[in-house]
Amino acid sequence: MTVLHNPVIRGFAPDPSLVRVGDWYYLATSSFEWFPTIPIHRSRDLAHWEYAGHVEGAAPGDSLAGVPDSGGIWAPSLSWDGERFWVTYAIVRSVGTPYFDLDTYVSTAPDVSGPWTPPRRVPSHGFDPALFHENGHLWLLNLQNDHRPDGRRFAGIIATQLDRETLTTVGPTRLLLQHDRLIEGPKLLKRDGWYVLVLAEGGTGFEHGVRVARSRNLTGPYDLHERPLLTSRHDPAWTLQKAGHAELVQSPEGDWYLSHLTARPLRTPEGPRCPLGRETAIQAVTWDTEGWPRLRHGDTRPAVTVKVPAGQRPALRGAGLYSICGCRRVGATSPHRPAADNATPYYTLRSPAAPSWIDPTTRPGWLRLRGHHGPDSLWSHHLLARRITEHRTEAQVTLQATPTTFTQAAGLLLWYNTSAYYALDLTWTEPAGENQHGQQWQQQNSGRTVLTLTTRDENALHRVSETEVDAATPLTLGVTIDGADARFWHLTGDIRSPIGPPLDFSRLSDDHGPRLRFTGAMAAIHAVDLVGASFTADFKDFQVTCTPG
């Protein structure tokens, strides 16, 4: 036997959709405004996972420009029909409004590494769609949204039959189930003559859970079991919170397992916060005497450790921009810890990395970024990020650049979204003793090069600290995260010189602020040039080291 330790995919990896094909398990997760779109991991034993690729081209035109924070690609559903992989997902363009303004797409591929067919739009009732394959027939499941005044945004689960080749609608849409409590994320399977509907319940926060309904007929009516299959909402002290959004899969040995999202909160004076985002976990499942699924350990709370049959571990692989280490993990040699997730990608915002702004060849050993919009942009922020997967993390990078105006900057970020980030940037400011008054263009050689630490919250941008530096030589910048404390620094010789006071890392989470937020904290490098879009900055040795606690 092998012991898996939850979460099995740590850090920002929400809404897992799990499928088995032969001896391999494949798992797709949400990407929201980030590229690569729809990351996919694979495993042979459910305990050790590797990055296997992504659904390239999931965003039409390879662009999510303009989508709001936590918009973009929500809750993909991965499936296999015996010949090819299918994925369906919604691109959500409005968040926090009565209208989701979304489009639902379907794409297929012979292998998860591609090539994926260009996405085709299908009926777009709501987010979190799924596909069900039966005897050559294809069904699209979804929730319906009633945007009207006094309407219910979660107004029931529906199913629409699609033609497998044209993806056009076949027959009427059917209402499968309505419920007083919020339900979404339908996944359908058939077992022992029952159609079993697995549902996310209660929203994706601390009230999250999983309910199960079943019917003898695909189109219903469905009976909802009164007891949750999975939830942690009744035990706020439990290690794994927000447990929900699940999918069932059967192993080659005939055992059943459940993938679900979860989160590991920090306990703060303001309440629990989850800066690592929503993560992926696996549970073992049995079926009771009446044919309902139950967690094998006899509880509704998610188990931290789960015994699974030993299988051949995948060989972790990595080459190229989209398979560079996402977060180097240390101290993970215990058999109760997962293997290092060292084939996960760089992430970019709202578009893939492009030769127009990223250059790995001009200066050997360095990566050159060309600046464009500022960090608050929903359109063209030139940023490379890596997921933060543990509450003890250190990020650092060596930077060389020569900003000549306050509209140019480059540096190291702790990033959640455009209204929640911390930035340590190399930039220009006025000569010592002068007030801030914009550029004095007739005196372009005057001024100072500084490291500026700024914080962004939902209200404004704040300058925390400013330190004059010599930009003639490379600078090493870093940040050390320990629980809720984030401390920025730069190297002076071999000594770490602190920059500013400790900052609250827990603010970079779903759980801070008045608006809905669904992603996770990242460490990133970026470059900004608001005027000329020509300023460049050179980076090397960008490292993110995560230490399990």
C-alpha cells in the first residue's frame, strides 16, 4: 500500500476533475485568468502526481484580455469516451453581477498533451458544466442561472443531449434537480442501474460540501440523500477546510476514490484565511448497503492521509517554458509527504508568454522581460509567476535594469490579483530632498534609482518603504513567508537587508476583502513600462522554495 497525504496537488489547484484511462489517472483543474489554460496532472497511484500538460487553445484566440479577477476559465470537466479525451468548461466574463456573461466550450484530444481541437461553443446555461457519455450518446450537464430580480443564481441542475460530432442540441433541455441550498458542479456516473449525480453544495468557501442524488432514469427525477458525502463546515478546527466540488472514479482493482477541492487555512485574528488557495485532495470511498457512496474512513470530514494501492510512480519530467519548476519543495522526503511537484509551469496573466515580451536568449543565463501595463491591468501585464504551495516559502531573484522614469519598474511580487499584491520594484524617483512632482524632462539625468515596496488593497496603492540603491550591478531581491508574515529583503553583500516591515501574507487570499475571489497566492517577477513599452529588465535564478510545515 501507499499512503497519500492531502492535498495531493498543493497550492492553487481548484475544482479537480478526475478520470482514469487504463493505468493512469488524469486530473484537470481550473485556471481562471491564468495561462496555461486548464492544467492537467497525471498519476498511477493517486499519491504521486506530475504535470502532464494543459488544454492549449482553450481560450479562443489565446486571450483572456479584459476578464475580471477570478473570471476566465472555471471548473473544467475532463472525460474519456473510450477513444478520446473530452473537456468542457465555461469562460466567465462577469463576476459578482446577476449575469455571469459566460460561454461554455467543448474540446477533444487523443491525449491530454494534445493536440486539442479548437473549442466549440455549446449551450451556456451556467458555469461548472460536465459531460456524460453513454452508449454513444453525449449529455451536457450544467446549472441554470436565473438572473432576473428575485431570481435564483443557482436555479437547478439541467441536462441537454448533444450530437457527438456537431455538438448541436438533440431534443429538449431537462431539469434534473432543484434544491433550496446552493448546488452546482454536477458530475454523473452510472452504477448498478442507478444514475448517480455528485453535486457541489453551499458555495466554494467554508460552507462547501458534497451531496449525492440518484435516479433510475438519466433525466430524473433525482432523490437527494439527506446526508453530505463530504464536508468540513461543521468542524472549523479541522485541518482541511472548504471540502467540496468532487468527482468519483473507479480504480483498476474496483475500488472507488473521490477527488475534491480543499484548503489549509492560516488562523489569524481576522479569522481563517487560505492564501495558498483551493487545492486538490483525494479520498477513498465505499458504497453502503443501500447503494450510496460514503467515505471509507466513516466520516464526512476529509482525511489527511489515505491508503491507496501501490502503483508505479510517474517519472517527473520538465523541459521548456511550460514545464519549468513551479515551486521547489524541500523537506518532503517522508513517505507521508507527496513527491516534489517539480514539473509545474510558469503562469502568465490573461495571455500566454510571447516572444514580444519575453526573451530567454539575448543574455545567456538571464531571462529578459519587456515592460508594458501596470499591475492593475486586465489586459497586458508582463508577469511570470509560480504557485506558492506551503505556508513557509522563500522566493528570490537576481535583477538588473536601468529605469529612467517613474513609469518604468521591475521586480519581485507576492501576487493574488490586481487589487491584492505586494511589489518590491526597482524604479526611478526624484533627487533626494525633492517632493514627488512627476518627471522633469529637461533634467532627465537627475533622480535616483530606488527599491520601492508597495502594497495594493481594494482601496488604493500604498508606498511602504523606499531604499536608494546602485543599479549599476545586479541586485538580489527576496521575500520570506512564515505563516502570515511576509518579509521582503535585498542582499547587501552576503547580508540580507530588510525592506519595510513584515506584511500580512494572509491578505492575499480568497477570504480577505468584500468581493468574491477564487485563485491563490503566487510569487512572480514582472516588468512595467507605462509610456514606451520598451524598457527591459533582466532576471536570473528565480527560485521559489516551499517547505512543508
